[in-house]
Amino acid sequence: MNERERRAWWGFLTMQEDLRRHMNRQLLRDTGLSLTDYAILSGLSLQPGGSLRMFELRELLRWEKTRVTHQVSRMISRGLVERRACAEDIRGSHVALTEDGREVIAKAIPLHIDYVRRVFLDFASPRQLDALADLSEAVLGNLEEEASAD
């Protein structure tokens, strides 16, 4: 890597890790949710009926199967989500928000959005946000092509 590439790559990695760490800390402090809890609850809250099949949740979050399974199990024990039988496939299951999960995520979303706005969105110029969106879409498209070539 040349210096420009190294600076961009390591800056991106460091920013991503620091953002995750700081967002996790903010969520835990303000809502009692971890960033992984928030990802699942907010993903489910955007769905009609607050429910997704396990594989759909995994695809939405882009997580490995075991990560989703373990996180969902922990959240079930805390009463935030529940597993429901799947009428379409007896081997499958749905993950659904509980009433407690709905209440917690309804309170967490505006706090989290305010935090993201304060530390990320308001700090970047419109041009920087557009460039980041363009870069993200290009890299994701490239990864999709790589995966389909395998």
C-alpha cells in the first residue's frame, strides 16, 4: 500500500471500531441495550408485525448464523424477543419483538439517532456524506460480485 491507501484503509478501520465502541457505550449507558441488541431490535421494529424468519434476520444484519442464534437466545432470556413457530416451514422459526422489546427499542431509537447525528452526520459535510455513500455502495457491489464468482 502506498501512504494514501494506508491512511485511508487504517483510518477507516480505526473509525469503524471506535464508532462501534462509542455507540455501544452510549446505548448501554442510555438504554441498557448493547449495539448488537439494538441491531436486532431495530431491524425487527422496521418489519410488519415486528417479526422475521431467522435466516431473514441473519441476511438483514449480515451476521453469521451462530452469532444471530446466540444473540437471539440471550435476548429471549431477557424478554426482548421471542421465537415463534413458522407456519410455512416446520423446521424454521420467526424471531419477534415482545411488548418489552417494542417499548425498549421505541425509547432507544431517538436517543441513538441523536447520538449518530451528533458524532457522525453533523460532523461530515454533505459532500463527504455523498462520497462515503458512493464508496460504500461501490465496495458492497464489488463484494457481491466476488461472492457470486465463488
